Amino acid sequence: MIAWKRAVALGLASWAIPFAFSFLAFPLKKSNAPLFETVMALTELITAGVLFQRYFRGRAVSAREAVPVGLLWLAVNLVIDYPMFAFGPMKMTAWTYYSEIGLTYLMFPVFGFWAARLAQP
């Protein structure tokens, strides 16, 4: 059974942590864009690991629960992120946003699935 309050709260953290880190790493965007993208992907992956560990703390891990929670986090990230990039100062097209940023949020359900599979005996 999904712990909705915890899932939503951690979903907000799944957006806020990489967003905050992106400010620290942003100088790399101009000097070495591929390195910036790699650092941000690693940040997403580490964030997913830490947040899934926190979500399942003291509970059995299951893919049946991890995938919907990961999909929720994907949705939270897209709902918060896309309007800022589509209408904010960046003014990205939908294609540009999803190809550069949006698809990386698929890490949440994918990571949740495989982490849960690894946790099974």
C-alpha cells in the first residue's frame, strides 16, 4: 500500500534537491555542457536512491509499490518543472524540454523497479 503523504513529500524533494544542486553546477553548463548533463544525471540517480531508501525505511520493498511511487515522482517533477522551462526565462519548446530534461525523470520509476527487484531474495 502506498504511503501517499510520504510519497508526495518525497516527490517534492525529488524535484527540489536536483533543482538546488543545478544552481551550484550551472557554471559548468557554459564551460562544459556534457559534463553538466552527466553531473545532473548522477544527481538525479543519487536523489532517487536516497529518496527510495527513505520511502521504504522500515518497510518491505516491492516493485508493485516502487513503480507507482516513481511514476508519481516523475509526474511531480514534470508538473513543477515544465511550466518554468516552457514559460519562464528559458522559453524552451516542448521537444527541447523533454529531450534535454524531461526524459531524465524516467529515472525515478526505472530506478524504483530495478531497486525493488534487487531487494527481492
